[in-house]
Amino acid sequence: MQNERVYVFDAYGTLFDVHAAVSRYADRIGPDAARLSQIWRAKQLEYSWVLGLAGRYEPFWRLTERALDHALAACPSVEPTMRADLLDAYRVLDPYPEVPTVLAGLRESGARTGILSNGDHHMLNAAVRSAEIGELLDHVLSVDAVRTFKTDPRVYALATESFETGRENIVFVSSNRWDVAGATAFGFASVWVNRAGAPDEYADLAPRREIRDLAGLLAQEDGGE
């Protein structure tokens, strides 16, 4: 991938820690904190897939709210009054610690960088601003523009259109294996950030490379592993 100079990142789970909102209030939430966070994330994604397949669209923030409502209902030990605090925390999720360094390193190497996310513009703008990485990104792209969700090919096409380059010139980076599969099917050179050491799947839509965290991208740019 030495000649591919455009890096497009998924946002949630790849640049921003989707479990950071619950982690911030883990002491107040109690023993069901991890379960609440897992249900919240799973339902958020499920709702996007169902709406996408049904040909319907709602902003990702609404799906995030509904997913949290479901998670709270599924975890009755958690006080419903936590809802507002958790949503506020989700707007400003913590970036993974290596994110600023990696983005800066890619830019210094001559690469262009961007985000392509299911998140709506308001969500993404708040997260990018909070993480102070706006100056390290050429584009922040939302599915709002095509009113559907990943893995619809129209979403991935937003990157080729915005960067005005062929799909073969884009390295797509995601921690979500299903997202990597969709991007690979579209024709991107995909990188799977497998932070949890999860088993592989979608064997016929394999990533070009698997890394444990985003720092692996800089090693790639330097010609190493």
C-alpha cells in the first residue's frame, strides 16, 4: 500500500472509543455498566442496518438515543436519570490515545486523511472538535449526504467523490469487521484495526492488513510492520 496516499477512517470504534461514555460514569452506573454499554452499541448498529435494508433513514443521533433507551430498559438496575449524562458524554467521546499522533504522522508523510461515518454531521463535528483533530483531517463525511448507512456502496462512494480519486487509491481503516467487509467489496484497500483480538470472519472479503491499533499505520508508511 506504499502508493496509496488517502486514508479514510471510520469514526465510532476506530477513532473514538464508543464505550467511553459509559466508562465515564461506571461508578454511578454500577455492576451493569459493561452490559449497558454493549447493548447500547449493538442496538445502535442493528437499527442502522434494519433501516438501511428497509430503505429508510433517520439521523444516527436518533438511533443512538433509541438504542440507549433500549439498553436502559434491559438494565433496570441502572437509574434512568443517567440518560442525559450518557448522551452528553457520547457527543464528546474520547479518542483512542494514538489518534492525534497517527493522523499527524500520516499528514506529514504526504497522505490525505478523512472520516467516513454513519454519524450525522452534528455528532461528528462535536466529536472532532472535542478531540481537537479537525486540522488533521481533509474531509469529515457523513452518511447524511446519501441518507442510508454502511455497508451501502453509496456511502463508500462519498470518499471517492470527495477526494476526487479512484477507489483503488483509498485505504479504508475501521475497527468494525463488517465495515471492512463492505469497504473491501467496494474496492478499497481496507485495514482492520482489531483492538480486541477478535476472530476473523467474512473470509471472502478480507482486509489488506490487520493491525492491533492505529499506530500500525505509521509503521506501514515507514515501510515496516
